[in-house]
Amino acid sequence: MSDDTDEPTVPIVCEACGTRSRVPLDDLRESLDTHNHHRHDGEEVAQVDPVLADELADHVAADLGLYESET
């Protein structure tokens, strides 16, 4: 069994339920799917914290050079 203190966690939010939690990265997809299936009839309501998701998307776009202007 792995040491849970070393595994990164990801913040997830569900505005419909008013809940926030952190789950291990390895369990992210399953946790979201399970919550949405049981609480929201499968509709994708719970999600990775939008602030984190936007920040990650910005970093990926910058790494890919998508923000660089063409000259």
C-alpha cells in the first residue's frame, strides 16, 4: 500500500451539493464519476475546482506556445 501523504490530491467541487473535497489524483476520475452518478443521475456536475483547471490550462497553453504571437 502506498503512503497517502506522498500522493498529490486534487480539489473537487460540486456547486449543486455545496461540497468541496480533495481526492488523490489516482482516484479523481472514479470519484467524480461516482459522485455524479449517485447524486446527479450521471450529469457532470461535480468537477475539478475551476480555478485550478483554468490555471492548468493556461500553463499547458503556454508550454505549447499557444500564447506566442506569430511574426
